[in-house]
Amino acid sequence: MSGQTLSEMAVEVLTTAEGRAKTALARRHAATWFAARAEGRVIPLGRAAPPMRPARPAEPALLDPRDVPRRRPGSPQGRIALLHAVAHIELNAVDLHWDILARFTDIPMPMGFYDDWVKCGDEEAKHFNLVCDCLEEMGSHYGALPAHAGMWRAAEDTAEDFMGRLAVVPMVLEARGLDVTPGMIAVFEKAGAESAVAALKTIYAEEVGHVAYGSKWFHFLCGRHDHDPKDVFHTLVGKYFHGALKPPFNEEKRAEAGLPPDFYWPLADEIPKRSR
Ligand SMILES: [Fe+2]
Ligand SMILES: [Fe+2]
């Protein structure tokens, strides 16, 4: 394949609309990147202009979050709706990670940053495929239900601010995934939905890595500029994230991912309960 730069690969993922086609391309480009790295070669980063909004399939219809029907996870239809929402988050995550790879190439970073982010972009594609497989097994598919329209907002708000993007996407949004995924796993365990449980467990394990990469490179950039990471994090989340962080937090997994409590508790909408 190829001769494509990493930025060109990323833009190709972003401008591919259909979900499975987007994820197939993401996985193929990631494999090409890592095959070159294994041979001791580096694919040039290049420069390419990522679109302000990624291409997306004609369905699902994107609605204001207030207009997306509420779901009751106790019923099969409710579980389908829950997985559909997860699929939508994963497809958005594919675009978010490949967007970072193309958008901020003017900021010099060690090669390990690109390795980490290509791995994230590959894993999100895998997550989307896994969740789509589960939906199809349950007689549905991605696109069958409406989905939230607002998910790309974090990317637009931080399109010019690399550290803002790292603060909001991996360290707030993906960290939130660590808080809520165990509850989702319990819902599907109760229903005996084995493949959904397995998919969500894979997602849960790999998302710890995504938050950790965010925290690692956020700290790296703060260190480069001799800034206090906690203060910079609070400033950037205040600037770009709309609303307070919602406890309960998964403090154990957040710690595993390099996010200490003094980063997120001061931004929470309740006072911490000192139960331990
Ligand atoms: Fe994911
Ligand atoms: Fe992720």
C-alpha cells in the first residue's frame, strides 16, 4: 500500500462516511503504521487539512440529546438502545483520535505519541465493530435508532488547542467511560447477554489505556512548558467542557490511568463523600 503520510491516512478515515468502512480503513492504516514501525521505518507525518466535521453515515438521525428517547435497560429494546448509544460513542471516538493525529502536526511530539494515538484509533474501530456485531446479533444495527447530535462539539471547541483537546477528550470524556462501563456490564450480565458482556469488558480494559495516554502526553506538554499540570487541567476543562463532572468516579481505574483525585474532584458538581 500506499506512500500515504499519517495525516493523509487520518483524513481518509475522517472523510469516509459509512461506519464499517471507516473502521476497516482505520484498522488497515493502523496495521500499516505498526508494520513500518516493526521494520524500523517511520511513515512521515505529513500535513493535511482534516475536515471541521467528519463524514458520517446517512443514519442514524442525529437529534438534540433532549429529543433522544429515554431507554429502560430492563427490556431487550432498552438494551439495544444502550448498545446503540455505545456504538455511536465508539464511532465518534474513532474520528476524535484520527482527528488529533491530523490536526496538530505542527506541534512537535516524540514518535511514541503517534504510536499511542494510532493504537487508540485502531482500538476504537475495533470497539465499534464489536458493538455492531452485538447489535446485529440482537436483530438491530447501528443506524436503526436516533443518536446524540452533540458529540463532535468537544472537537470543534478544541480544534485550535492541542492541550485543551487532551484535557477534554481522554481525561474527561474517556475517563467518564471508566465510571459508567461497570454498570453497563452488570446490565448485560443480568440479561445473560454474553457477547455484549465480552465486548464491554474489552472496551473497559482498553479505555484505561486511552485515558492513560491522554494523561501521559498532557503531563509531557505541561513539563515542556514548566506548567503545573493540575492547574492547567482545571483551566482548560473550565474553558472547553460545558458543565461539571459527575460523580461517582471510578477512582481505582482513574488512578491506574494516571488521573489523581485532585484533578477531577475540584471540578465535580458535589462535595466528595469521605467514606474511606
Ligand atoms: Fe472505545
Ligand atoms: Fe477510547
